[in-house]
Amino acid sequence: MFSMTFEELNGDYSQERMDTVAKALEEVLTSALPQGCITVGVYEAAKSLNVDSDNVVLCILATDEDDVKDVALQIHFTLIQAFCCENDINILRVNSTRRLAEILGGGGGGGKLSGAEPLDLHCVLVTSPHPASWKDPALGKLNRFCRESRCMDQWIPIINLPER
């Protein structure tokens, strides 16, 4: 079991704390990428969740301001969120697909990894080929943050990724 301080239970989400969580997210993504533990795209994520949800350690849903009006995308998000909640997979929402593309090495223009077609960065899954073997301190921070958020009835916390 885990214990939480009064400040954690009280929702101490200061800017410093949110910056720490955003940095931890960036660390998790950059360490998972070379290991081949990243699945990108709404449809690819749905397929991966259906086939091997036990190895998914984190689901990231990203939207830009324009995406809020995309009804089809919001329906996909709702279904992915429901599946993740049902299977105890932590979910984070982030505010910028462009910044997510930069973190994943695709630069800011269109989100391309290694010169291919533009990627659908609205959904990113982080998987672990061997859950017991991948002990990442940054992933531990994110897991703690998600657990604390759920304790405060914020089931899908939103992270603002800082611009670089």
C-alpha cells in the first residue's frame, strides 16, 4: 500500500509540481522510444490495447485547440479511456501534439518520425516488453501522479507540456 501526505491529498498541483510531471513524461517517452516501446496513433493504439493490454504502462491522449471540435476523435478518446480505466492503465492528457512530436523526435512540423508520413500523435501508448524488468524512476513519478489524481476524483489528469 502507499501513504500520501496531506498536501498530496489536498491537491497540491503547483506549477513546479506540474513541471516535474511534464519532465518525467518527457523522460519516459525518450527512454521508451529507442526500446521500441512506443505505439503511436489512435487506430494503432486501439489494436495494441486489444491484442496486448497487459504490457501497456501508460496511455497519452493529446489534443490541440482545433481537436476539441473533432467529434470522431472525441469518441475514440472516450472508448480508449474506458478501456484503459477498465484495465488499470494510467492515462494522461497533454495539450500539444506538436510538442509531443518534438519529444518523440519528429520535430515540430507535422510529427514525422524518421521521414515517413505524418503521424497521428493524438494517442501514444508506452509499453513494456517485460513489466518487471523496466524500472524507470520517471515512470514511477507518473504512476504516482496518476494515482494521486484518481484519489482526488481527477481520473484523467491534464499536463501542459512546456514549449522549448
